[in-house]
Amino acid sequence: MIQISEHAKNKVTEILKSEGKDDSYFVRVSVVGGGCSGLSYKMDFDHEMKKDDQVFEDKGMKLVTDLRSFLYLCGTTLDHSDGLNGKGFHFVNPNATRTCACGESFAV
């Protein structure tokens, strides 16, 4: 399962509304090669499902990932921070054995 924190959910809702996107849009998260640790997180808004998508719902928010990315993201929580040490979305991933200083890439 992939989850979302209450704070991240509120921020996603705010962004979707500001961009004029309706309820057909959802959060698509994935893992791509790259970054200083080897793998990077990717987050987009989408409204079209793909063949092998894995769909999760948490706190009323639909989170979608492809099957390959799910292998890396299982048990992950999407969070958001407004703090001085880093502002923006970040992933709390129990599968990551190493992360870079910016938190945007990881290794398993």
C-alpha cells in the first residue's frame, strides 16, 4: 500500500484546485532511474489509468503507481513539509537503504 499524510493530502488538494483540475485527477507516483543514489521519485497529476496501474486510496485521495514502481514504493507514505530544512513533498520509504541529502533519490 502507498499512503499519504494529512498535510500532503491538504497540499495536493490545494494545488489541484489552484490549477483548475477536477475530481477526475489523481496523484501518480513512480520511481525512475537517476539521481545521486540511483533511483528517483516522480510525482505527477494524471487523469488516465494505464494497463498495469496499482491503485490505492488513503484519506479520500487516490494514489496510483505502475507495477514496477510499486515494488520500490510498497509501504511508502507521501508527505509534505513547510519547514526550514526543506519545503515540499517527500517520500517516507521504509524500503530505502540509502537516500541522498536532498531526499529526492534513494537506493534499495
